[in-house]
Amino acid sequence: QVQLVESGGGLVQPGGSLRLSCTASRSILSIYIMGWYRQAPGKQRELVAYIAPGGSPNYVDSVKGRFTISRDNAKNTVYLQMNSLKPEDTAIYYCSRNMGADWGQGTQVTVSS
């Protein structure tokens, strides 16, 4: 099992930016798929973006061109840069290893004026 700790959430106005970070308790980023998910109130958790070792990033259509997933293997950290944020991006954002094998505790992102 791997512990994942997210940070970087907060309150931002529409059009603003946030960068989320997810740090793993051990060196796994070069081995496993790492993904960001989100869950809005009353909705199911959805996959937002993921990145595989040696692979290209993948995004859900609703965030393409606005969000960027990246990783720093040396820091055991995966990032989600979120630009041009919209109210509908409001959710708890979770980091996950290998499509749900491990989860972080989540970080709240609220987009509101």
C-alpha cells in the first residue's frame, strides 16, 4: 500500500488557476499509472486526467486545454495544473495510484465569485 497526500486546493474565482500536488510515500511514479479524479456534491467520482510511465497524458473532454497533469519522479509527486477554472470544476479532487488501488484524502477545489 502507498500513502498519497494531496494539497493545493482552495477557493478561486472563475477564470483563475490552481495547482494541485500529490506526494507518494515511496517511489512509485515511474512504475504505476497516476491519476486525478474529482467528485462533486451529488455526483459520482470521475476520472479527470491520468499519466502512465512513459506515456502521454490523458484528459476527460471537459478539461482538455485547461488542465495539465505532470509528474516529478525525483519528488514522488504528481501535479494537476488547472487554468481557466469554471464553477463546474468545483469538487473534491483525489489522487490515485493505478486507477483506484490507493487513494489520497482529497483536496477541496471551489470555483466561485
